[in-house]
Amino acid sequence: MKRTANAHWEGGLKDGKGTISTQSGVLDKQQYAFGTRFEDGKGTNPEELIGAAHAGCFSMALSMVLGESDLKAESIDTKATVKLEEQDDGFAVTHVHLDLKARIPGADKDAFEKAANTAKENCPISKLLTAKITLDAKLES
């Protein structure tokens, strides 16, 4: 399975602007810029999108893990907080914190914590954060 997303950027870092689109069309030329990433400007940013992806992926993974124990959630609500920090060699995503609230009939605290940790370790977006990254670069004239 492969999914695609596209980004278009024009201009410099602080005065430039861009758009992000997804294959599904859910995001279609959504605005992003320096102000939406480092300030409170209107639009999205890569860290927010990573957070949304991680929260969604983790929630689905938890549902799967629970199902393997014959448990079914009434609700799973996950908030992902992505931390972008300046380091000596530039900016880096240094931490993602998942804040989970769930209603799971029949689950005890130990089973819940075990399932949540298993989902955290094994959801594909958690694994992505240490993924191999490849690149094909082409300069157009």
C-alpha cells in the first residue's frame, strides 16, 4: 500500500508560503508557512500533521490490540503533542506525547496499560519515527 502527499513552496523561509495536498483530497492546497509553523498563523504545519497521523494510527492500533484480547472500546480519544526544538544542528522533532482517554468495558487497569503500550510500540507511525528515508532529487531548469 502506498499513499502520496504533495507540498508546493514558493519564496524564502520567512517570507515564503506553500500548500500541502493529499492523494485522498482531504487536504487540498492547504496553506502552510513560517507563521503557521513557528507562530500562530492560520494554516497547518508538518508537526501538526504528524500529530494527527500518530493519534489516528495509535487509536486504530489500540483497537486492534484490544480486539486480540476480546475487548472492544466504546471510545478511544488520543491527543498527540509533537515537540519541535532547536538543536545545535537545526530543528528536530524530539518528542511525541500521546495522551489517551478510553472507555473499554471489561478491561482492567493492567490489561488497558499493556494494550496501550503495545499499540504505542507497534503502530506504523510510531515505527516511522525511526524509518529509513530515501530520496530521488531532480533539478529542473
